[in-house]
Amino acid sequence: MSFGAELQESVGLLKLNTLSVSATAKYYMDVESLDDLRSALAWARENGHQTLVLGSGSNLVFAGDFNGLVIRVRIAARYWEQVDDTGATLVLGAGESWHEAVLYAAGSGYKGIENLALIPGTAGAAPVQNIGAYGVELCDTLISVTAWDRDSDQLVCLDNAECGFAYRDSLFKRSPGRYIITEIRLRLSRTKPLKLGYRDLEEYFGDATSQDLDALTVAEAVMAVRRRKLPDPEMIPNVGSFFKNPVVPAGKFEELQAMYPDVVGYPQAETVKLAAAWLIDQCGWKGFRNATVGVHNRQALVLINHSGGTGKDVLDLASEIRESVRERFGVALEMEPGIVGG
């Protein structure tokens, strides 16, 4: 089996995950093309090795070493299609930096993903989690995903509906390991109004309206707001929001509101999305630190690895937080990042 890229052994993953957790891949390969990817998968299959597909490691916790082949997808592409007076389609290779793509689109005058600025990770990872922030989700603009389907052993193109998007969820997350995303397409607009209804953005812009602003200005505002609240992974290792905002029936929210008038919730059709950060904060976790890991002092959703903690250290703390929220509020918190190894 020949490779266009080097197959490496016993590769440390400390710098390939934003939690800076120490772990080792038995085998490792960077892939920069579909041919590289197919060769890597064939080699793993022929040699009986599990595979782990890695982008920038911004949404996972290594609970131990990975005794298989880690495939880091670095497929590059960034160009426009179907350009007209109202908008254009942005095509991104899976290995492209998501944040850089947001700034590129906003700087080119296209709207739709500016609220998703400064989210770490690659374009290929974005659909898996259906990333979202400040009132916008990836599924709002995504047209299609191109991926290698390991079940049928072929390249497939899935449209928005076929991706099965939900809150921080997708077909790709529900079928782990089956699809390896190689490219995504986003339809962006020149004419649609900017989305400024999220409280932090309303406070930032004051009386300014969508007509007064452009996409790049909004992206810069989102970056400023995020930097006030969230630690830079390069300075303080973390994976961003560690828990999803739990969704509860309207009746459950009313019960909580009767006991805790300040409870933060966002009403939906028949349910209410609770603010997980508020729940965690009320349990006294914001700013907590033990010898190795802790909770950020400005955002209770963010677990940090301040002193060389292990994946087990992080997961043990997460379990304690989940149990305390369950005991006090009767609400189950679900973790956002994936767990690997251990």
C-alpha cells in the first residue's frame, strides 16, 4: 500500500487536542486528498486497526491512548460557486479553518455565518456538531456535505435534509465513524438581514440596526464578546462549551421557575431550552479548581485543564458537575465533546 503522505508510529497527540491532554496514537497519518484518505482506510482495514478521524481536536477528550490509526483530515479548498446578485455558495475543504473561513466570507460581503466567528475547529467538523452561536446554527446556511461513506465505500453528497440536523446533533454524530466529511457547501447572502437578536449582540450594538452594519462588523463583535467570556484554548486548554443546554418540557420549566424565579430559559414550541451555565453556576462550580482541572471563572460551561490534567481528570470533574445539577434541579446535562480511548 503506497501513501501520498507519511504513515507514522507512536505519535503524541498533546498538541492535536485543544484540552492539551496527553495521549498517543499507535499510528498516525495526515491526509490531504481523497486518494490519501482511501489509502489510509484501506491500510487500516487490511491490518485490522480501528480509526479515529481528527480535525483540530477541539471537541473531544482523550481518556487514554488510541490503539489504532489516527487520520487527520487536512483537505484544503476554499472557493465560490453560483455567484449572483443575491448571494453565492462557499465551498470549503474539510481541513480548512472554520474561523478563517468565517472571516473570509464576511470580508467578502457575504452574510450567514458571521455569528459563528471564533468557533475553533475545521470546516469538516462543523456539520458533525451542527455548530451554533448567537442565534445561528450551521444548518441555517449549509446546502450539502460531501463525505466518504465507509458502509458503501463510496463518495456521497448529502443535502441539508439528509444530514438530519438538530440542536448540536446530526446524522454524522449519530452514525460515528461511518462518514468522513471531505467538503461542505454553504449558501451565503448579500441581501438577507443580519441576525442581531441575541442579548449579547443587542447590548454590544445598542441602537444600531442590521442596515447600519455589515457581516465583518458583526463577526468582530462576536469575537469581542466571545473573548470576554471564553478562554483562548492556546492560553488555557479547553474544548469550549462542555455541556449542551438541556431541553425540558414546558411543565418542568414552570416547576423550576416556581422554585427558582431567576432560572434562565429560552421557550421553544412545546419545550424550554435551559441555560446549562446558569444551572452549573447555581451549584457553585464557576471558578472551581482542583490540582489539575477546573471550571472557568467567567463561563461555567467551560472546563479547563490548567495544570496538565488527564482526560480522566476532566471526565471525573464533568461527572461531579452533572450529578450536582441532577440532584438540585432534576435535570440531566449531556456532554458536547466526544470521548476517545480509555
